Amino acid sequence: MKTMQWMVMLVGASLAPLSASAWGPQGHQAVGAIADELIKGSAAEFQVKAILGSVSLQQAAVWADCAKGVTSSDDLNFTYHSNNTAFPECAVYDTPQWKAAFEQFVKDNWKQCGTAHDGEKCHHQYHYADISSRRDHYAAGEVGANTHDIVHSINAAIDVLQDKPAPPPFVIHDKREALLLLTHYLGDIHQPLHVEAVYLSAKGKVVDPDAIGYHAANDTQGGNAIVDGSEKLHHEWDAIPSELDVGGSGFDNLVARARTVSDTPGAMAGWSATWATHTIDAGHVAFTGLRYTAKPPHAGKPQWAVTGTHAAAYKSHAQDLKERQLSEAGARLADVLKAIWPDGP
């Protein structure tokens, strides 16, 4: 739910973070940093520091992608491969203690929910849903929704932070791990191609999987099977303009915009589904005006070429949507933390 700035060590170790990080590390760090600002002086800030110690939400936001550096050749032994040159955002976790934490998390969230796409293990699948672009909301039972998608991942992390057990298939060891995951997943659910996907025929026509049934030949893997020249469409949506990076010229505006985001209505247990619906509605922009043509299969998997992404209107809408989604993600992360740990009377 999918990727972009998300080589070279063991191929599996170095490619895993590249193929599944919503927004890329810069976008995730921006979401965490916005929340760092919005919880200052609150009970939530106190609890976050008690749980994470010196690790900020900005740093925590990349943990779940850094965990993709763990590989296993036998489903029994798991090894984390650091690569601080390719993934400098993960350097803060390059210690024996964090290495062990990565390996344990991945081992416990490996195959119990089956595999998807190109053999993705469970903890990869926690990052996204693939709801059809023909839908206008998120609902259980739709193609692309399941009990371990991004909506349920967020709720599982919240459960643990509220002293409840994580529901199967999730294995979340403690509040520290839950907070690390929640910080990342809040970014994921606001990246349009981590929630919404276009399904295509062999001729590049949009099809409705909820009407015709799911077929792997129609699955664009959240835009990872759609290429724009040498770049994947998913990756283009992961990228954010440099001015929106933490410390960039537009970052303070993101924080200011986040302070104006409305509260999510209803009980917290339903918030993640509401956010997914908002992302689907807003995310239609990501597929508006695009045209697709079939390409020869890659590694036995279908793929398509896309045109229309370089039109001025498309670029402008993409920029606006990225700013909106990043600010809303940071605001909602702060809102969740404040709801879990409210200020006293």
C-alpha cells in the first residue's frame, strides 16, 4: 500500500525497502515530524518519550520500512542487513538491540497471512489495501480489503497501545513496537496508491474486480506494475517535493495546515476505515487523465505503460494532493496519540 523511494547487498535485503515505502523516507519523516510538533506539551508527548526514549516520531516513522531489510532463506533464521549508504534513514537503528527487534518482528509476522503479489510476506502486506479505483469508499469484503490490510494494521497497533492484545494475524510485542508501527502506518494510509488501485485488462482498459471477480492478470499491485518510462507509477506517488522535506521551505506550511485538520468523527475504532475512505475519494486524482497500454510481462507478471502523468494539470493536482495528505497524516497521528493519552482535566 505499495511504494517509491521505497544497490547493493543481498538483493532481497536492499530491494525490500525500495518496493514498499509509502512516501519514501522523506514523506514518512515529514508525517512524524508534524506529529512531533502537534503533541508538544501534551500528555501524549510525555508518553511517547517514555516509550521511545530518544527516538522521535520523525525517526520512528521509517522503522517499519527499515524492517524490510530482514531476510530469511529457510523461514527459520532471520537476519537484518543494514545498508546505511542506500538507506541513511535507518542508520539510527543500526545497533545490536534494534537489529534483534527487527528480526523478531519479521519472524513473527512472516507467513501466517499467506503471501501476495511477488511473494510478499505478512509484514509487507500490513502497509496497504488495494481497493479498486471504481469504488468511492473502503469496506470489508471489497477486493483489496482483508483482515491484515492497512486499516486493520492501524487498529492492531492502537489496540496494543491501549493495553489490549493485537488480533490475529498481527504479532506486536509491546507498546514500543506498536508505536513504531502506528507512526509509519498513519503515513501509509494517506498515500493514495497505498489504499486505491486501478485494475486493468490486457488491453489497458480499467476493469472492476468487484464486478468481474479478482484476477491476478488485472492486478497492477498498487501501481507497481504500471511504468512511466523507467519509473513505476507507485514510486512517483511516493516521492515528495524537496520543499516538503523536514526543514524544507514548505515544511512549516505543512505543520500550519495540519493544525487546521478537522477531528475524525465517531469512535476511534472506526477512524482508520474513515481515513481510508477519504484517501480513496481524494486519490481518484492519481488516476484521472491517465491512459494505459499493455507491455510484455516482467518476470512472468503483467505490466502496463502509462501516459498522462506529465501533463501540467496532473502534476499540479498531484502536488496539491501530496501536501494535503501529508498534513492530514501528521494531524491524525497526533490526534490518535492524544486520544490514547488525553490530557488531564
